[in-house]
Amino acid sequence: MKKNAFLNLHDEDKKFDITYYHNPKHWIDNRIDSNNPITDESKWSKEIKYYNGETVSDEIKKLPTDTGGIYMFYLKGTTLPFMEKYIVYIGRCHYNKNVQHIRKRAKEYAEDEDRTEIVRMKKYWKDYLYYRYFPEKDNEQIDKDEVALIRAIRPPFNSEIPDKIEVQPSKKAFLI
């Protein structure tokens, strides 16, 4: 059977359509140094199911309050769940004690009704939506890592591809 006969473009399947762009040049141009701890999977949080039914999962409610970092939402299929993982959104959370942290930022998505792609992500895939984060307190490093990841992966629900930024190490203005 031909794919088009199986997937009628005018039926319910169309609302679940997501476009991914996999361009190896973007991977190469935005490669993160292998010495950067963000490239070490063991430094990331464990996999967390974002929703438990209609509410944010208890694991999301228990995320740490003492860090910022990079986070991602991804869809996890059920046929081959060890392989079917599709990154749909990458974000950052600057750490600012008592103001912003990874738990607060993760929970904010449950209430976001303004961004069309986030609403769509929750509406159609909430039962298959997972979350992972990389803890980081250095806000400059968080910015650099987010830019590199979004530019390399091009997640479909990120509405903007950020400009490439180069953060130079600070230098003393006066030598004394």
C-alpha cells in the first residue's frame, strides 16, 4: 500500500504533522565541544514524563529550585520507546535565586496558553510528552548552549532560530 493511501492528507493524521529539518551542516556548524559537560548524557536529568493525566507530573513538581539550565521537551513513541524520541522544543532557564529556577520554568509550560506551538504540543501529544534538563548556573554558558542546540537540532516547536552568539571570556579592564 502506498503511503498516501494510508495517510490521507485531509483526515485526522494531518493535525499531527510535524516537520523536522535534519541538515548535517547545521550539526557540524553548531557542534558543541566534547569537553562541554552538556554532551555527557549522565549529566542530564533522567527522563521525566511531563504529564500525569491532566496535571503536571509529581516529578516535574519536585525538580530542583537551586539551578537553571537547558531543558528539552520530546515525544516518546510506544512502538520502540528506546528509539522513538523526537525533540520538539529546547529552552533555557537562567538561574536567579528565588526568582527563576528549573522547577518554576518547567511548571510554567503547563499554564502557557499564548504560544501556539506550545499549546499544540500539549494538546496533541501530552500523553507522550517527556522532559529532560541539564543543570547549569552560569547564565552565559546557558545562553551559548541553548543557541548551539537550537541551531543544530532545529526543533519544530521553537518559533525562532537564535542568532549565533560568541561569549568571550571577560578580561580585567585595568592591570594593577
